[in-house]
Amino acid sequence: MRCVSRAGRMLVCSCNFITDKDIEETIIELLDEDCWQLIVPAKVYHAMQKRGRCCGCFPNVVDIIIRTTEQYHASRPSTDDQIFDFMTRLKQFHEENRRADLERRHKSHRAA
Ligand code: FES
């Protein structure tokens, strides 16, 4: 579910009432600590002292992580090669996680 508030913030996680801006700010704080770390939704939520409940928002959080990380590095003195390599690794990492998650859901659906 996505809702846009009057302040232009989009509600991303309805379980925890977390907006896109909350997530972006947390990602930037994490990148300020280590700009080359791989960030996953659980790490973002842990930093916000929240946790995934239904985790239905995680695919949107992954999109925000990729977009925010790309913008973060584009505005800093990283080389194009460094950014390209890192973004390739980040997207590949999230794609593998997404596939593993789908597989897990498929297996648990068959088992039920
Ligand atoms: S919508 Fe985010 S944990 Fe449920």
C-alpha cells in the first residue's frame, strides 16, 4: 500500500508507519558510516529500531535503497568505475535475495 501525505512523504511501511523520507535518511546515515556497505531492508529497519512484520514493503525498500545509494555516490567524488561496480554488486545482491525469497515462498506454499 502506498499513500502520499500532504508533506509529500510517501508511506512505504504501513505496519511501522515509515515513510520514504525516513528510509532515505537512514540509508544516507548508513552510507555516511561506510559508503561501500551493502544495505538490506533489515539493516535499515534495525537502524530505525523497527522490524519487518509482514515484510510486504521490502521490495519497495530495496528500490529506495538502490535509488538512494546511486544518488549518494553520484554526488560524491567516487569514480564512475567504482560506482558502476558497486551498483552492479548491489543490484545483483538484491536480485539474488528476491529470487531466494520467491523460492522460499513457493516451497512453503507447496508444503501447506
Ligand atoms: S508493510 Fe512494512 S513490515 Fe508490513
